[in-house]
Amino acid sequence: TVDWFHIVQTFTKRLDEVRKKERREQEHPKSLRWALLKSLENENLTPKQLAALQELVADQSATSDAWVIKEKLRWIQKAPTPRAARWRITNYLKVMKAAVSEKPLLKPMGKALATLERHADAVVRRWISGLTNARLEGMNGLFQAARSRARGYRNEANFIAMIYLIGSPVGRLFDQAKST
């Protein structure tokens, strides 16, 4: 199963590549860099960011096209069934590949579309299994924090013990014992 976060992350990275390439050729509105990371549905957009997005869309630049390609991923994500998701992925890829082929600056978005096409079966499995790797990513974050604090650990066994303490429910068990 491919976690949806990773699909969006791939498209966001490629969008940033397009933005950087185009920025060398023409000026972009201020506040655009961070506005591209947010959706129009997001209530955290500042007025400057909203104005930058509106200016970008009106400009019809390659960055604007790349942003639209990334935003249209939401249509796939909202599919109610695995069959609908497969249909949406197929149609999304067909339309977006045609759009990407017209502009050379959109080549990085073509790579993101190829990645989605290559992993389409695993993406559709997300609707079937309902599984994500979000819990593992969260645990990994805790372990990385332990590693950064581990400067004083003298050996690997102490570090492993710290990971077990962080990852285990010992703290919750202690809290439950105190409350009874």
C-alpha cells in the first residue's frame, strides 16, 4: 500500500522544481513559495498568499499548470471506492500527461505522473486495505528524536533499550495504575 502522503509529497517536490526553473526566467509573486504548499481549501492561507496564488493562476505559467496538476490529485483522493479510484487515476493520468507534453518546463511533473502510473495498483490498495504507514512514520520520528538525544549512550544496547522504552506502552500503563 502506498500512503497518500507520499504521492502528494512527490508531486509537491516536482512542483517546486518547476517553480525554481521558471523563477530563473521570470519573476514570481511574493509569498508564492509557501502558498504553493497549501490548498485553496486551506484556511491558513494569508491574504498575501491568496493574492499570489490568484496572480499565478491568472498568469497561466508553467508553475501555475504544475500547481493545478498537484491540486487535481484531490479529486483522486476523494474517490469513494477502489474502482472509482482506479478510474480517476486512469483519467487523471491521460489528461495531465497531455498537458505536460505541451510545455518543456513541466518535465518534472511528467516524472511525478510516471511515478503515480507505476504505483497505481499500490495506490488503489489504499482504498481496499485502509492501511497507511502513518503510525510507523510517527514511531520513526520518536526513534530519531531518541537517536539525537543518544549522544551520551555508550553502547548500542542502551540505545535499543531507549527505543523500547519510547515505543512501548509502559508510560501509559504507569498512568493507568496511578489513576486506579
